[in-house]
Amino acid sequence: MRVIVTGGAGFIGSAVVRHLVLDKGYEVLNIDKLTYAGTLTSLTAVDNKPNYHFLRADIVDRIAIESAFEAFQPDRVMHLAAESHVDRSITGARDFVETNVLGSFTMLECARHYWSAQPEQRKANFRFLHVSTDEVYGSLGSEGLFTEETPYDPSSPYSASKAASDHLAKAWARTYGMPVVVSNCSNNYGPYHFPEKLIPLMILNLLEGRPLPVYGNGSNIRDWLYVEDHARALDVIAERGLVGETYNVGGRNERRNIDVVTRICTLMNEIRPRVDDYRQLITYVADRPGHDARYAIDATKLESELGWKAQENFDSGIEKTVHWYLDNEWWWAPLRKGYDGGRLGLLSAKQATS
């Protein structure tokens, strides 16, 4: 099995690459632009394996992507490359449109031309998995879950760009008959997570005795998914998912943001205690513009039709994650020097409403 993975130096992408190379023994070509959030140190476990290959390229670059298809001759494409931080999208939306929309368009077109030229059997077996987010669905109230039939209602430039790319992927399946499958996941966490995101930011701030910034009153709810569970799910969807279908991937682990932060504090109090309770570092800050209240995924379709189950619950996964960051300063320390944990992507109230 020969698989192109885009964005394979990112958080989720590197977990996918490690799983495919080490656990499945697939021949993998990782295509990554290596932006600030992409780091090859997340792939040290595979970088000397003969079935792992790396190409530094921008998915918007059609010549580079066409050449990669021609040279590698993939059986599958797992398209994860994306700009993904909501705060950054608020003040830098152009990068999100270019990568998430135009980049996905380029991937789909290059895959379509490659697929169209294949013999019938290879055409029938080929799959293009477009990996997306639950944020395309917008915000939930206090009850209910996102299903594959939930209407799209994106709130941020990030989620709007992902919604656009989802629609492109589905259109390529319907218009051209290309074997596309789409997945939408809930919030991921785990090892190798760039320290601008909530969980790694909290852990590293605790290690340094710095404030723990929590948006608003911390009541926003997310459904948390351990990244290695997600990697397994994507492999299952690419292998057994039905062409033209969408599969939601969720961990069934809803938590308020403040409860996530206090759980990390509790673990740190147990693992690396200090005189003062770590919870004293919690600091409430002005809320993010357009901050969705609640996300929660119904993964019944994936679980019942394809047989996937999350192996980690939130308590087991967050404990593994905290221990990983404590044990792997070699990975995060260089990244921390370039990003000190400050809040990103904020607008003034006047800008947000104009």
C-alpha cells in the first residue's frame, strides 16, 4: 500500500504517518510545507525507515504535487495539510484561504488527473480521504450532537475555509466520480501538539509557573479525541469507508475548557507538586471573537459501520499527554523559544464588529 499524506509533519499528520509506517508497514510519502507548526522532529521514530519518504512542498504548488503523484504512484491520499489555528485565522485569514481552499483544490485536481489515467482496477481501489473538523458545523446548544447530516454553519475564517474545502471534496466525488471520502473530527490532543493549542499551552505554562489563560469564563465545551485514536480512525476510513460518504470522528469526551485546565493542574499537583496549588495560576482573559459554545460529535456511524472505537478516554489520554510533555522537553523546548505562549489572533471589539 502506497499512501501520500499531506501535512504529515503536523500534529495529527505525524501521528498518521507514524501509524502507517510503523504499525501498518505502508510505503508513505509525507508532503509538508513545514510552516511554523510543522516539525520533522515529530517523525524521528520513522525518518530512518525505508518505507518513509519526505517531500517539502506547498500543496498550492501544482507542478510539485503533480510530480509527486507521478513519481510515487499512490494507492491512497490522506489529505490533512491545513492552517488550523482559529486565533491566527482571525487576523490572518488569507493564509487559511490559500492553503485550506486553494491547496485542497490543487490536491483534488492533481489526484483526479492521476486517478483518471490509471487502469480500471487501480481506479477502483484508489481513495482520497479529505480530513476536516467538527468546527464546520458551527456551535451546539446545551444538548444534541453533530452528525454527518448536521448543516454547515462555520463561525471563524478557519472553519469557513475548511467548510469550503469539504464542499470541494464532495463536489469532486459527485461531479467526476472520484473516490473521495470525508472525515470530520473533534478536538485532538496528545503528544507532539504545537504549544499554541490549549492543552500543551497549559502544561508548558505550568512547568514555567506562568499564568494559565482561559477564555471568558471557561464554560465553552469541546469533545476531546486522543490523537493516536484519530490516526487509527483515519486509516480505517481510508481503507473501508464508502466512497462519497462522510464519517464523524469523536472521542465521546465532552469537557468544559475550565475542567480541562483544572484536570491538568490536578495531575501536575500529583506528578510534580509545589508549595502552591497549580490552580492558582488560572487567569480568565477576554473571550475570543465568535467563540463557539459547544462542540460534540456523534461517532455512531464510524463505530457501527466501520468498527472503530476510541481506546483512550479523557482521563487516561490526558494523563499520558501530561507525562509525555514532562518527559520530552527535547521536542517542545525549541518550539517554545519561537512561540512563548502569548495569545494570538485577537481583534479589538471595534474590529470584531465592523
